[in-house]
Amino acid sequence: MLRELRIRDFAIIDELTTHFAPGFNVLTGETGAGKSIIVDALGLALGERAQTDAIRTGKNETVVEAYFDLGPLPFLEKLGIPAGDGIILRRTFSAAGKSKAYINDTMVNVQTLLEAGRSLVDIHGQHEHQSLLSADTQRTMLDAFGGLLGERGEFEEAYHEVQKVRQEFSDLTSCMREQEQRTDLLRFQTGEIDAASLKAGEQEDLERERALLANAAKLSELADASYLLLHSGEGSCSEKLSAALSLLREVSRIDRGIEETLSLLESALPLIGDAALSLRSYKDRYEVDPARLEGIEDRLDLIKRLARKYGEGVAGILRYREDASRELEQLSSSDERARTLGAELHEKEARLSEMAGRLSERRKEAAKAIEKTVKEGLREMAMAKAEFTIVVRPAPLTSSGGDGVEFLFSANRGEPVKPLHRAASGGELSRVMLALKGALAAVDGVPVLIFDEVDAGIGGRTAESVGRRLGRLSKRHQVLCITHLAQIAAMADHHFIAEKVEKKEGVCVTLTELASGEREEEIARMLGGKVTDISLRHAKELLGNGAHAQGKLL
């Protein structure tokens, strides 16, 4: 339960510390006394959005702390935040727009604070009358009552997974035609390259052979001339060397010192002979072969044409062939991926449809249960003849399921039920909302319920019925209610009054728990606008009836 609330420099509140008690707490006071400001300040501590205009004029920062006498929350244990003797939520907000959030003096982000706040306090205000008319709100209420929020969360996850796979499948199949065109092109290109039967280094070899064939006549002529000079021509090198050797042999018979030179020349003669023989066989290689030369030219031309398309030289062409082959494999795997995705999508859609059907059946079961609970609540609030029905009908599949949920209402017996926005007045809508909140409170674990003037548009005996309803809720939850109705205030276990007081610094708000006599005066004021003997007697009567009613609720 909420034990203590501390507020500093929030709106027109300078310093305010108040302690709440278990059961049914009411906050009353003149219009504009600051009751709703206190609830707004609590909302800040619970992680709600902050606005700089909420900071008290002339101050730089507002601070709100809320102490809850509770054990640890599961998700706080996961964050490693100790509970100690309770849970303290603290929020600071500066004029510069900087916000800080703490749970038990551990700094957290605002989202974590908001999650903690939502698990501790449920605030219901007049604006919820309008949200109650929303189909989404109605479906969420039904799911909460039926304990289906977890199952709905699983469905939402499965729905988004189907959407993801469906989008991927759509993207993949939408470009299948383009992929087919690309596949055809790559197959043609790889086929064209394969048909050429290219080999690494082939172009260089062909260019060398072409150079030889193109100059075959000249090379043969040069080799022949060289042969003649060395061996077979008149005055050839061999002939002259032989003559020189003959002369030097004559010299050596007289002078032995020439023998070394003679020996060198004698060894050169056979070498010249070998070279001449090599030249004679070599010049025979340079035969003009026009057919071979034409074939080489054609082959080189093919390589050049392929190179213009696919890459520089044979190496570049072969690299392109490898890349094209890999891309073909990838495109082939894309086809396989499309088939796999199609099968996966079919399977996931079937599972989603099954989940939607199961969720729909459970919603219909929950609808019957909540109808009964709400009707009982309406009877308690002086609407015994009212009819309340929940229609669960098929609707296009969304992340919330395949159901449209609509609350139908009739205030009077014999009148057909109609959608809430067409059938209920403001006061009737307030009571329907309270009945629904009461039904939800019976199944949820939120310990603190706050009602901010949700009793607008009702009065008299109906107000007494609403008070009893709130009193019943206070047996399972701590209830804080801001009200202008004496009949409801009289039902409370604890009564607080909000007042504006004048100080040197300006107007401030105080919140004081009333003792018995003070409470009678406040109830009397609420009844007649001012305290009179008649209003005091009526106030005592209301308080007596309220105490009796609360005793019966026990």
C-alpha cells in the first residue's frame, strides 16, 4: 500500500508530506483546492511524462517521493534493486528539462520507473470515461479480466513474426522476374566463357607464337645468312679459322710458346661447327604457315572480345567466370529460400490462425464472466434494470487477434442494448466504468487504486451505491478517491481535506487527515455549501450509515 507521499515545489505545492492508511481513503476540498494536483504529482513519481510548467514558479526543481509498504517486485529483483522495508519511488525534474528517477536510491531510467509505477498504482480519472468508449480499450479490459494478456502477448509476437516472414517472402518473390533475367544473363555469359576453353597464360603464348609466324621469312633468312658466315659460305668463319690453325701449327714447331693460343683456337673450331649445325636445323623451323597464323589471330581476337565484356586478359575473364558462377549459386539458393519461406509462412499462418481461434474462444468465455460481474456491480450502484453485454465478433486479423470486441449497454429494461457511446449518459458511464474497474480489480495484483472524480454526474442514492462499491474494492486494495460527493466521502475509512493557504511566497496546498468532528463539518459543507445545524445532522446520519455499510462489507 501507499504509506507516504512527499511533494516539493510541484505546481502550487511548496512542501507537502502526507501519510495514507489501508482501506478506503477520500480526498475532498473546494474546487481548485489542489486535490488533482496531488494525484498529478504522484503520477510524476510513478514515471508519467513531466512538464516544466509543473515546477513551482520561481523554483528550479520539483521532487516527488512515494513510499510503498510492500515486498520486492519480481522485475526489480531481476534488476538487482533491493526492497528492504519497502519501495521508494523518487523523481526529480528540473526547469532545464532534466529528469532523474530512483527506486530505493538506485538510479533507473524513466521507463523502468513507469513499469514499477504501473505494477503499484492504477489511476482512474474522468478522461477514462471517453477511453472506455474505444474498441481497443474494451478489448484490453476483457483480456485483462480473462487473464488473457499473456496469451495475447504471445499472439502479438507470433503475428509480428508472420508479418516479418510475409514481408520477406513478398520482397523475395517481387524481384523473382528480375532474378530470372539475371540468371539467364549469367548462364549465357558463363556458357560463352566456357565455350572458349581459355587457359591461364594462353594469351601470352599465342602472342609470342604470332610474332614468330609473322616474321618467319625474315628469321629464316637471318639464320641462313648466319649459317653461311659460320660454315658453308665462301670465306666462312670455319674456313678462315682452319687456315689460321694451319699457320699457327707451323709456328708451334719453331716456337712452343704459341701452343696455348693454338689450343684455344683448336677448341673453338668444333664449337663453331656445332653452332653451324644448330643454325641449320633452327632455320628450318621458320616455315611460313598462313593457316596457323590465321588461327592464332582468330583466337586472340576472341580473347579480346571476351576481355571487353568480362575483364582484362584471360585472367580477368576467368575471374569473372568464377564470380558469375558464385552469383548463380546464390540466385539458385534464393529460389530455394523462396520455397522455404513459402512453406514457413504457410506453417506460421496456420499456427497464428489456430492461436487466434483459441484466443477468441477464451474471450467469449471471459465475456460471459465479466458480464455477470459488471451486472452485479451495476445492481450495487442502483442500476438493477441495466443490461450489459459484450459482443465478440470476427474481425480482420491484427496484432490483438481476430476479434472485434464491443460493450453494449441498456439502462432500462425493455430497451435494446446499444454501444456505450449511444446508450449511456455521463453518470451511467461513470458507474459502468466503476463496475468494470471493480471487476478487473478482483483479478489484478495492483495494490493501490486511485479514482480522480470518477463519480461525476451522479448523486443521491446512486452516490451511496457508488461509495459502497468503492468500499468493497478497498477490502482487496488500498483505495484513494477524490470526490465532491458527501455520500461517497461518508463511506471512507480515512478522510483527507485539501486546502489552499496564503503564505508570503504565495498560495500553497495542504492535505490534512480529519478527525471525527472535523469530518462531520466537512461532510456538512459538502452537503450544503456551508455548515448549519441541519447539514451537520445530515452529515452525522451519513457517517453513521457509512460506518454501518462498511461494517456490513466486512
